[in-house]
Amino acid sequence: FRRLVQDMSDQTQFVIITHSKTTMAAAQTLYGVTMQEPGVSKLVSVRMAERGPTATARRDEPEPAMVGIGR
């Protein structure tokens, strides 16, 4: 699945909702939504190229719930 998405990302964009770290590793940008207090949603994003190929999220960062792969 990951290879198929990477191969097709030259021609199209994908929005994949996942908690799979393997799928997230293929992303160029991660988008997430977190709720730190009741009723207040916060959007977060990480551009993977800026963090480097071996980057990991800090413990205080919420785990992304949405993944965007492609341009």
C-alpha cells in the first residue's frame, strides 16, 4: 500500500486517515487534530522534509490523525 501511494503521489494527492506509523512515514506532510480542552480543537502539521528522515515527534506533540501524501 505504501509503495503504491508513493508511486502515485507524482500525479495525485492523498488524504489518508491513519494511526499507522508505517503509513505516516511515507508522508511529506502530516496533519492532525487534537483536543487539549473540552470543545476546543487544535490543528497541527509537520512537514517531514524539514524534520529529516529519522525525525520522531516530541512527547508533548499529539499524534497526528490525518496524513497528507503527495504535493
